[in-house]
Amino acid sequence: MTKSFILKEYIFTFIFWLVLAIVLWFNFQSTTETYLAMTQAAIIAAFSFTFTHFLTNKLLPKALREKKMKLFLVQLVMVIFMLSMVFSVIFTYLEVEPKDQLPDNFRDHLPFLWKGFYMSLPASFLINGAACGIKFYNEHGRIERDHILLQQAHLENQLKLLQDQINPHVVFNILNHIHILMKTDTQLADFLLMKFSDILRYQLYHCNQTMVSLDKDVEYLQNLVEVEKLRWGNELDVKASWEIDNKKAFIAPLLLVPFIENAFKYVCRLPGHNGYVKISCQEKDNRLYFYVENSYSDRVTYKKKDETGGIGLQNVKKRLKLQYPDSHDLKIETDHNIFKITLTLMLSEHHEQYNS
């Protein structure tokens, strides 16, 4: 809890008991002397505070943590009875001129004590009940806040883990492309190195955010597609269209990367087959329409991986479930040696960030 919250709680507690003492004093002074009424009110408020403080600050939080509310109800009844006994003693003996002359024998005082005890039960119940109600409300709110913060931290850790599972794979592929081209075409390798610099800059400075600008993320995807096109050259027919107009739209970073990676990784390149990859990314009315299609062959061994979605697709499914639980529609289809992915996504209009 923050210091301001603790200070507010202390101020509220002080005001609560001060008001109770003043009410008791006004009530007592109508039937007894002023200084005696003040003494009675102070003693009752002090004992009430001691009992209820122990009840609400020790027993109640423990019962909530350990989920032993039945035991707490028993403890509450015991505290009410004990406080009522204290009230009875005060009302019976704290009088300069008692209304009823007490007998000399203590055993004959018991009827007066029992009468004071019964009359004190409602007041004791109200005092402890009000204090426990306030404390229960505060404790329940604190537990709910802690639970929400724990869920949020767990969600961020899950997202970070899924995101980190993507990044090394992308970096490895690009570095491997550059390594091969340096032996055959240094000019093309130099161009890819510049592309890799842009990709790495994006990962380092933007992917620690929960939401990034859609046009920046699409620019990152364009660089990936450009690298793949240069890598495969005439071996693959690659067509990509990008239509992003809304500069204020935001999306989870690297969410779409596995779809593009899988398309190039598992595209059919067998002799006699026309290998191709089609990509369409369109933003309209704050919705993203993303489509990826690639050729495949039943003879390729990776088909079994596609049936389960592969690691990359499993990750992106988890991320969609976590970040877009009710605002996405994902379809994965295979039909006549064609693998298709269609994603419709409701985009965000705000920017969020957390520390990595």
C-alpha cells in the first residue's frame, strides 16, 4: 500500500473513534456529571478501540488469508461478549453517586452486572460490527487489487515469454541469409545488412511495449518480406500488398511475424510445383484484415507440424487469446495444396508501455 493510502486509513480510524467518543459523551452527560461522562466515554472508547483493533487488524486479515471465516465468527462473538462485560463493569461501578445503592456483598452485585451486560450487548455488537465491516471492505478491496496486479504481472510475463520466443528465430534467419550472401554477392549482403539494422532497431526500441504503431509494425513486416524475396529470388513468386491509412491505430508488436515466417519456411519448392506466397494486409475502420497464402505439398514432412500449428502458430494463438480475447477471428485452412491464414483483428486506439 502507498503512504497516502495508509495515511488516509489512519485519519479515517482516528475520526471514527473520536466521533464515537463524542457521541458517548453527549449520551452519558444527560444522566450523570460532565467530567464523569467524559471519563466513561474515554474509557469505553479506549477499550472498544483495543478490542476491535485486535479483531480487525489481527484476526480478520488472518481469517481472510486462510479462508477461516467460521472461526472468525466465533472469535467475533467472544470479543463482543468480553467488551460487553467491560461495559457492564463501567456502568455498574463508575458512578460517584450510584442510582442503585450496591450491596456490600460482591455476590449480590451479580444481578446489576448481568443487567449491564445484557444492555451492553447491542452497543458492543454495533461497534465491533461497524469496525469489522469497514475493515472487511478495505481488506477485500486490497486483496482484489493485489489479485489484479498479480494477474497483470503474470500476463505481461507470458506475453514477454511468447514474444522472446519469436525474436531469436527472426534474427537467426536474417543473419544466416547475410552469411551466405557475403560469399556470393557482397552488394546484396550489404543491402540485407541495412535491412537487418532496421529490423533490429525496431526490436530493441519498440518491442518492449504492449502496443506499437500499426504502420511501424507493418514496416517491420515489409522488411522481413523483402529479405525473404531477395533470399529466394526467382525460386518463389512473392506478392504482398499493404494498405494502412490510420496512423493512430496500434497493435501488439510482432504478432503477425509467425504467419509470414511459416509461409516462407513451409512453402512448397519441389520440382514441378509453382511455389508462391501471397500476403495481404489491410486496415479499414480500425480493423485489420490480414491474409497469408502459400503453396504446400503432401509429400513435405512439415505437414504434420502444420496440423498442430507449429511452435510459431501456437505462440500467436496464445498471444491472441491473451491480448485480443474477444476481438479477433483466426482461420487456418488447407485446401488443394494451399495453406491459408485469415485474421481479422480489432485494433487499439491507445498506446501502452511496460518496462521490460
